[in-house]
Amino acid sequence: MQDAVVRARVDSSLKNDTEKVFDKLGLTTTEAIRLFLAQVKLRGGLPFEVRLPTDNSDLLLSSPSRQAVLDSVFDD
């Protein structure tokens, strides 16, 4: 029974770009989220490797600049 609601705020361009990919795969965003959550449960963790990009020059930013970038990503 599907009775739980998941809500997330994301950048509109990210949403639009990913919906284009999902459309090519014949998926809705909701179906893609369900697949992701099912894989997390099945694997007991994220279904992909999480790592820093090779070019991590952004880590050399000053602390206030890094905070501004984080704030823009996680802005609610």
C-alpha cells in the first residue's frame, strides 16, 4: 500500500533536466524515486558510489565562499 508522501525542494533546472532523462527511460519522476528507494533498501545503502570529483578546486575556496555554495545547494 502506497500511503507515504515524500516531498523535496530541488532546483527547477535540475528537475527539468532529470525529467527529460526519465522520459527517455519511460519513467515518471515518482517512479524513479520509488526505484531509488527500493535499491537503497535492497542494497542497504546508496546504489552508487559517492565521491568527490577529480577536480576538487572548489575545496580551496575560502570558508565563507564554501558556506555560500552549500547554502545555495541546501536552501529551503
